[in-house]
Amino acid sequence: MAFVDRDAAFRALREHPDFEAWMSHDPDALDARGCRDAAGLLALLLVGAVLSILGVAFLPQLALVPLVLALVGAVTLAAHLLRAARHRAPLRRWPARVVDVQAAFTSRTGTSGKSRYLATLEEEGGTRSLHEASSEVAASLRPALLGVAFTRQRELVLFAPLVS
């Protein structure tokens, strides 16, 4: 059902039977795999370091292989920790209407391109804001869709559609 009146649309959203459940939902609870990934990367880093030390003593010509393994593990772990820092920002849950979804493709010389997805969301009072979204979240959005938005700073972490 398409709503012309913003107040009626948000009233229907608040009256939806699943609204309260989504307002108390924690999307981070689903992402426990991040801890396992970090533990695996730390183990990879330690194994690579130990093999590198042993390799220098016994097979100097192969010592670079585990050293490279340790460096790859360290770089990946650092990238994971930087991403995890973003999760420390407070999560905001709020009723929202999707106004627009755009994809922007950027490319630099000598590199493959990158797609960014931007969603314009509207609050109950009419205030609009722009949020970056992953390809998975952006794929579930379409204009006029009403639901609960989960944002962390300017990132749209999840959108739970309740009223279309």
C-alpha cells in the first residue's frame, strides 16, 4: 500500500506487529563470526612467526615463505581491527522511509573500480539524511519502503522493511 501522507505512513509503521521487536533487535549479535575471524588471523600470525624463526635456523632459503605468511596475517588482522573500531560507534535504531538509493562507481587509473551505495532516508519529522550502505543492504531497498533503519554514524548497517 502506497502512502502519500507521511504521518499516516509512519503511523502504519509504528502499528506494525513486528515494529517493537525490530526496535530492540541487535544486528551485531548476528556478527559473532568477526571474533572467530580475528582469532584465526592471530593464530595464522603466530604460526607464521614461529615457522619463520624455525626456518631461519634450519632452512634459510625457505624462511621467507612463513615470514610472508606472518606479514599477510598481520596486515589482515590490522584491517579487521580497523573495521571493528567502526562497530564501537553507537547504533541508532529509528523508523525511516527510503527516499532514494543510488550507486556510484569510482575508478582510479590502474585499479579496478569500486561501487558505493548511498541511501537517502527520511525520518518521521521529514528530515532527510544520506547513508552509505553495503551492496547487500542496498539491494533490499527501494523508494517509499518503510521500516526500521539501523545506522552507525553515516553507515546504514541494516534496514528492516515492515511496510511497503
